[in-house]
Amino acid sequence: MSNQETPQAIPAEGRQAVGAARRRGPFRVGERVQLTDEKGRMNTITLERGGAFHTHRGFLNHDDLIGQPDGSVAVNNIGQQYQALRPLLSDFVLSMPRGAAVVYPKDAGQIVTMADIFPGARVVEAGVGSGALSISLLRAVGDNGYLHSFERREEFADIARGNVETIFGGPHPAWQISLGDFQDEVVKAEAPGSVDRVVLDMLAPWECLDAVATVLAPGGVWINYVATATQLSRTAEAIRADGRFTEPDAWESMVRGWHLEGLAVRPNHRMVGHTGFLLVTRRLADGVDGLALKKRAKTEFTEEDMNAWTPASVGERPYSDRKLRRAARDAMAGTQVEDPEEPASGE
């Protein structure tokens, strides 16, 4: 056994992380609160002074919750009880304003772990969507890390910015977001070999091979999130043909909950099945040839295959500008949480 003393942890007061205050203390005006009734039905509300949550079984005044501790039980005007809790990240992601479909929590967790997103890492991502994955990546890299997100559509960037600032209580010091095509912009913004991890959630990640190979450091991880088997196939074959990366691995995850009631313990009838595929590879050192598989099937794509890569064919849906503007307004509205140290207006 070592004679060295165990180093003491830094006091929490001296290392308050960005967004930590949003996860602690009493409920505040402007916060989202998750209400669960006695039958397990769940609703998420945003607290307002003088506001009320109405159902067919009475109403609950928001003022009865403001100032109460997390985990309280509130009673409405006819005695209906509600368990009140701050939403977890998984709850927030599934209920936050969105334009594009979000990366599900089960996939975000896999990305953070299997891509080895570590505190202080330098990460770039593309296909920001509504910001769900960006939040998980920022939590992983921490305040002293770096996340540069690239998004083609300004409306999606606005929605993502609002959701990120809502959950962290303001701009995150490790995050910046840029507009434009990833393969064009990332090589302008990042020095060659300066990035630890690349995360792509986009229609055609194989178009970014050169850009990824340029900015990713030797040994760095490149992880792709794609929706269809055809996208998965073409991305894998492009990586193999390029020669600058290791043999890619691919998988999907499925989550099945369980019913727990006394001795009636069984799998739930419903589950979160296929949402997307994950494909991961690593950057080889310059001048090194990747190891090829000894046995390989024929993998050339026909002209018909190549013409099939359109947004509609792989399930990308169009989004109206009106819907995106509304989602951006809703996302930014969540950033307006009252500071508990400041008196409310009129007091």
C-alpha cells in the first residue's frame, strides 16, 4: 500500500461548471418542470408567475411550485397530486423545440462512449439539427474542451443555439457554431491534425473523407450516424477505399424497458428499436497503409446505385421555413429563467 496521501478534491464552490446551477436549488420562474400524476401520466410545463396547469381534473398554480425544492409533490385545486421534478437530459431532448429529428439519448450515449469523447477534447460535428447531440458532446468535453459545430441551415442553428443555452443557462464557453458545408468550412477553421474527434450526422458522410482526414489527428476517432443500410454501406466502402483509416465498425442499439409490478416482471411490449446506425473508424498516421481484409466480397456500386443517393430516397424530410422559425422562437424562450438572487419585477 502506498504511503502517499490521497489528494483532496477541489471544493465544489471553486469549480462550479457551466449549467450546474440550472440543475440545483429550488424551482425558478422560466424553468421547465416535469409533472407526473398518480397514474404515471407526464407533462412538462414552463413556470410563469401567475400561470396555471390545467387538465380535465382541475388546475395547479405555477406559484405553488416556484421556490419549492426539486422532487416536491404539489396538489391542485381538487386534491390531485403531482410529482414535480426537473427534466433529465433524456427528458429534455425528447420534449425540446425541434426542427429536424433529434439524435435519441440511447444513440448520444453510445456516441459519447464509443467515440471516447473525453474532458478537454477538441471535437467537430456536422448536422447540428436541433442541438440534442451538441448538448451531450458539450457535457462530455466540459468547460475546458472545444466543440465546433457546422450546420448548413441558419434556422436549425438558431433552434440548436436556443436549446443549448436553455439547458446550460447561457452560451457555453466550449461551443461555437458555424454556417456552411462541413467539408468546405472545417478545413478553413481547423488546422491540419488538430482535432481529436469528428462526429457526423448527415446525409452523405463519404463526401467528407478528405476534410476529415485533413483535420483529424493520427489515432483520432471519426464516428458517423446514418439512418439507412444503404448509407451505412456506402460510407464503409468509401472509408475502406480511401486507405487513411482503420477498418470501420458498425452497429445499432435497441432499448427495451421492463414492467415491474410485484412478481409481474416482464419486458414491455413496446421498445425503442432502430433509430440509426453508428459507424466508427480511426485516423491512421500519414504514410501508413491500412490493413485490408483478406476475404472481401465484390463491393462496386452500379450507376443505378449511385443515382439513388438523393435526400428523398434515404428518408430526409423537407421542413417548412415557418415551422423552423416557430421552433427557434420556442427554443430561445427557454433561456429566460429568472435569477433567484434578483427580485421579480414589481416587488
